[in-house]
Amino acid sequence: MLDDIFRYIDEHADEFVQDVVRLCQQPSISAQGVGLQETAELVARMLEEAGATAEILPVVGGPPVVRGALSGRAGPTLLFYNHYDVQPPDPLEEWQSPPFQPRVAEGKIVARGASDNKGNLAARLAALKAWRAVHGELPASVIFCIEGEEEVGSPHFLRFLQEHRDRFAADVCLNEGFGVNSRGQLQIILGAKGLVYVELEVQGPALDVHSSWATVIPNPAWRLVWALSTLKGPDDRILIEGFYDDVRLPSAAELAALEQIPPEDAVARQVYGVSRLVNDVTGVDFWRKHLLEPTCNICGLVSGYTGAGAKTITPRTARAKLDFRLVPDQRPDDILQKLRRHLDRHGFSDVILTGALEGEPPARTPPDHPFVGLCAEVAEQVYGVPPVIMPTMAATVPMAQLRETLGVPVADAGVGYPDNRIHAPNEHIRIADYLTGIKYLVVLLDRLPSLRTR
């Protein structure tokens, strides 16, 4: 029965590629408020074209969420979580083609959002189209929850989900999607780190001052550097008092899952162009650090003159953008409070915490959950090799909101690969990965009714 659907997918590959192109042609930059309503309307139309009913639901303070629903014959209800917003395309000069004019060439679809997250959304719509075209009614019911501000931390999503809990009630959830590893194994990801994003600001003189006055005029850039140096040691240990107090020890099942993940430290060095990794981690130690440890990261530093040539000044302000990736059971609000107390205790009460303070809690689904087993069985059937079960991703998505509000197990599987350049110029997906990902979703839908008896 599934061979007929696979044949349909192959025969309509160009059509399904154009679905990705269509989505990526529409800019939807949440950080800048660009094109969000227009994209929500496009997504609703494409849901309807796939046979689903679609609603554009308003969100207080943010862009709308698009809900889609399509009834099936039996079995658990599957919730698809996706987002239609994308990262800013900067730096534009590094793109080989305009970021919102998708380029299909050399077996790839190149555009901002192709991987994160419009390619994954298009794959899910394509799976519905293919099934309905060949066999009519779906074997199980599906619901779509597609938000528009994931790339800025989903600040309004939790409240929205709590208010619309009944509209998104489901039994299992497939998160936005990642993809295969360098060996072609599908990565089934069961968690996400939490996130705190904060800006630190130090104010100096009332105006930029000739640098000869550096003898007596305090320099806010130095002040900020000194404050930052108290946050983390050369061994990468975070020095904020109490930072690790609530870190939950990994379970035996999570540690066992790490042992099965192929080494990726050499791939990481090659893809990101670095000669060594932090603390020279390799093998299982690489994965344990990358997936199970929290971070304190400087995202950006701005102060004084940064243009071409020389300009000798003492700047009037200095700012740093930081993010903290959190693990269970750390809480964003608690980490912010500890950061403030740490700065005060070390004599930096003048450092202002400013900007958009964003927070998302961490989450994990147990590796031994039956839904995880089903996802793994389907992956081996479709990809021809066993998948890799990853206890969590190193990044952040609103998985905790889905798990805690809806009470569903959440897994993540998608159409990307390690070098798809998400958040960077020339973001892309490989068409072969995209078509295989559609087939994976078809088989998962087919097998989903069996989850009742597992």
C-alpha cells in the first residue's frame, strides 16, 4: 500500500519542491516584524490545499498562530508543531543568491527558511497530500500548530497555548524537525535546552571622549569586559553562584543513548572551520558536553567606533548580548536572578540588565517512551539504517510548553542535515532528504494506529 504513495511522491517531486519555494518566497522575519501576517495567510491557504481546515488565531502581543486539522480513521491524534517565522538573512553579501528568491540547483533548495522551518512544514503538508491523493482518508487524525515567533524565543506562545489547550489536544507530538547526521541516520531528538537571552549595558561619559582622557575617564568597555570575565572561567565552568544547583543528573537511559550516537567532533571542526573544540572534547564526552550541559555565551559586543580606520575615543556606552542555554531543571527566571545577584556581589551593580529578557524552560521526553520506539522503527524502515536517539538538542524550541501544557510526548525528526547552514547565509536543504522525509511521515502516519496496543 505504501509503495503506491512512495511512487506518487517521486512522481510529484517537482510539485513538492515548489511548495518549499512558495513558502520561502514570502519573507517572515519575526525579529523585524516583516511579513508575518502575510505568511500566516499563506500557510492557512496551503493547509486548506492539503485538505485540512485552517484557522488563523490571534495572539495577544504577537503574530498569529495558524491551526490546521484533518480527521483520520482511528488511532492517536498526532500534533505537528512548526513555525513560519525565520531568522534575519544578514549578512546579505554572503548569500550566493537573494535569500527570499529561492534557488533550486545542484539537488538543493537554497533560501532563508528552507531548513528552519519551512522545508519541514512543506514536508508535512506533502505527506498529507500524497496520502489523500492515493488512499483518501488518513489513518490517524492530525493537528497543526504553526506559530510566528519561534525565532525570537516564542515569548507569547505559552500563554496562547494555555488559553487554547483544548484546540490542540493530542496524544503525541512531532516537533519542528531537524534531520539526518553525517552518516545518513535520522536523528530523533527528544528534548530541547531552555533559553535566557539578556543584554548587559554599562554607561560611561555623557559623550564619546578623546582617548587621551582614558587616564581619568572611566571606560565602559573595560568595565563590561571585567564584568563578563567573572561569569565564566578558562575551563568553561560557569562561575555564577548557584548556577548548577538545579541541574538534573542525566538518567541511565539518556547516558546509554549518548553511547550510541556516532562521533561528530571531527565533523563539527570541519563544518565550522575550527582547529579545536572547547576543552578538546571528543567521542561521548563531546555529546555529553554539547547536549547535557548548560552554557553562558556571548552573542555580541558593541562599544565605541567599529568602522574602517582609526578613531581614538573613550566610548560612552558598552553593551553585550548574552544567551544561556539551560538543562532540566534550571528555570529562566531563577537564572536571571542569580545573574543579577552575581554581578552585584562582584561589585558590578552598575551593569544594567536591559533589552528583551526572553526565557524558555528546558524539556525532555524519556527515551523509553513507546512513541519514541515507534519513531525509531519507522526511521529504520524508511532510511535503511537505525536512527540515532538523541536525549535532547543543544538548541532551544518551545518543547517544554508543548509537553507541560498539553501533556504529550514530543519527538523531533525532520529533513535537514549537518551542513544546511540554518541561521546563516545560503541556508538550504537537499531535495533527496526532503523527499525521504515526506516518506518517513507517510509511514509514521500509517503505523500510528498501532501505538494504541503498544
